[in-house]
Amino acid sequence: MMLVTKYVITSSESNILPSDIAMKIYGSKYEVNVKETCFGVVINGEEEVINALIKEIRALDPAGIFIKDRGFPPGDPRRCRGRRGGGARPGFYMIESESKMLPMISRALAWEGDIPAIPEKKKPLPIKRLEEIVKEGLS
Amino acid sequence: MAKVIVYPPTSMILSDLVERMGHKALVVPEAVRRLVTANDIDSPPLNVTPEEPKKGLRYAAVDVPSGVRGRMALIGPIIEEAEAAIIAEDPGWLTGCAGCSRTNELVRLLIRTKGVPVLDLSYPTNDVEAKVFVQKIKAFLEGLK
């Protein structure tokens, strides 16, 4: 049986805290390892168990909880900053950058209305029009 | 259920949306997991053996930097498995201490030349764009078998 590790990451606007997810897992019937972090939790266990658990965790806030795969088990000395002398682990920057977008994505997932048209971005003034403006100004 | 490769291959948002819609997201951490948690570790700590650069040679020539070949040893087999792809335009944080721009170019090229359905997107910068972003991904994934 293959052990898998997943990140469970909460949107900063979600009412669910990482500790809520951790408590939910502690109170569940599943035998998994949990590590609470500032942005969510890391869970490690058998693939089928983790997949079942993820469904339950998602149900806490379907639009505000995101799941990501992780290669290394939680607390692995090859990645754990406690063993490497501090600093963010490689890969954290990607999570940090995408986490900033999560509130927008959550609102989009929860949105049930029509999809609005994206307003066209303002284009720079064409050179011909600029020339005309200059000529008009000088005449 | 289709196997969908996402680019960036470590993207949380894209892989989550793919899995949410009932498809299988092909991502790098899975490939990393196979190496670092294998019981028969040949080359600790990361279990990268001389076989890895050889796998990378299938996608990049021998004179290409070993970093590109090493990364391709992980990403290349995933691309071969893919039945569809979602590519988000480089938002500017894919290179740095752990990224490689040349690998990123090669990955995008291999995905596009593979001939699978590809959805091109940009990361959203506001709510309206985010709604369109999610809607486009939903429509694309619903269209897959």
C-alpha cells in the first residue's frame, strides 16, 4: 500500500482554520499523520484513506479548501527547516504566491451567476493618433 | 476520467481544480514521491541515480545542462501520460532558486507538440478574471471524456 502526502490549504478568507481541520482529523476514524502549518495541514497516510478523508475535509468549506500533492512526508529531515538550519523549504514560494489568489478563486468557485465579460484592457495610444493630436495642438 | 497535465506542474490551484472536476491531475510531486519514498533507496538522500539523467536524455540532448535533463526525468514521463493539458502563462515566479526557465520552455513545447487538447490561460488578477478562469477550466474539463 502506497503512502501519500497531501497539503490541505485554506483560503485566507475561509472561516475554517488549520486547527479546525486538524481537530476534524483527530476526531475522525482515519489513521493518518497530521502536521499543522500556518497555511493549512499536511496529511500523510494510505492513498485510499487519504482520498476518503479529503472528501470529508473539503465538505467543511467546498470553495475555500484546496488540496495539493506533496512528494516528501511531513517532517522529513530532507525538507524540514528545523533540520536544515531554517529558511523556507523549496516549494513554499509557489504555495505562497498561489495562496494570495485563493480568495479570488474561492469567490469564483462559489459564484453561481452569469460569467461577466472581461473589460478590454486599455491599449496604448496609436502613433498616428498621437501625431494627429500633436498637429492639432500646433496648428 | 482523463489524465490532465497542469503547467506549472507544481500548481496547487490548477491541480485542485482538475481533481475537483473528477479528473486526474498529473503533477511533479507524485514523481518526486516515487523517488524519495521508495523502499529500495539506491542513492540517498533523494534517490537520484545515474538512471535519471538517462531518462532525461529522451527529451533533451546530452549537451543540454544536466539540470534540465534531471528535471525532464521527472516531468517527461508525466507529459507522455497526459491526455489533456492546462497551461497557465508564466506569472513570473517559476524561476529562481528552484526553477529553470529552459526546462519550462521545453515542457510547454513538448505538451503543445504532443497533440492533446490544450487550454491556455493566464493567472487571474481580479474577481472578474477569476470567474472567467474557473469557468474556462470547468468548460474544458467537462468537454473531456
